[in-house]
Amino acid sequence: MFFGDTYMGSFELSILIKLLLAALAGGLVGLEREKHGRPAGMRTNLLVSVGACTIMILSEAFYLKYGMIGGDTTLRLDPSRRSAVGENDIDVRLTNLEFRLLHLLMSRPGYVFKSEDIIQTVWGSQRENDQSLLKNMIYRLRKKLEEEAGETNLIQTWPGGYSFQED
């Protein structure tokens, strides 16, 4: 059970420690801000810190219960660490944009996403140089996956778009 028994498992203990550390950090930041007369004092920072910690804990619990995204492929995404895990269990750390791009492509393996749709979903806007930004990010993502995890040919280029191909 969750905090129900007198015995507290290591998972429950780690959650409790994370929440307490988040509360302490938020309280300290809030005290410092109040001391210098800035708005958003201790309560606000405490709530923001505990809220962020709660979201992180929920992400971790989702990961533990349902596993990683892309469980049927050689490459899996770990949202709690914002990383990709290769077939040989090597962790590939991703930037926020790289993770969002790879998550989008892996959400429908084999489906060719139009470049404009990828840009709109990942960046949320359309500007002049977005096509070159997307090409650059695809290049960096392919290079990172190949060098660090040994995964090749997972992201395919098609006329007007990109797809994720399962092995």
C-alpha cells in the first residue's frame, strides 16, 4: 500500500524525500524573495516547487506502471528522464525539442509526418527558417542516436516529411 502500512517501501520513501526536498527548496527561495521585498513570496514558491515535484513523481509512476514509450521497438523513450534508450540499454540524453520530435515520430511508426505538421507540433509556430531548423534537428537526432545508442535508419526522410521506422 501507499503509506498505509507501518512498513514504508523504498518507492514511497523516495517520493516522500522528493516532496520534502521540493518543499524545502521552494520555502528557501520564497524566504529569500520575501527578504528582498520581491513579489511571489514563500507560499508561491513552495506551491510551485511541490507542484513541479508532483508532476515529476507522476511521470515516474507512469513510467514504472506502463513502461517506456515505444516498447515494441529497439528504441524506447523514457519521459521521466527525457531520454531514449537503445536496444543495448544505453541512455541517450535528449534536449526538450529532440524529445518532442522523437516522441511525435514514434507515436505513429511508419506514418509519414509532413514537415509543416512536425514544425507546428514541436515548435508551435511557423517561420521562415523552420524547414532548415527541422532538417538540422533531424540530422542531430540521427547522429546522436547512431553514435550513442548504435541505432541507425530509424528516422526516414520522405518527400515532404519524415517517419519513424521500426526494425
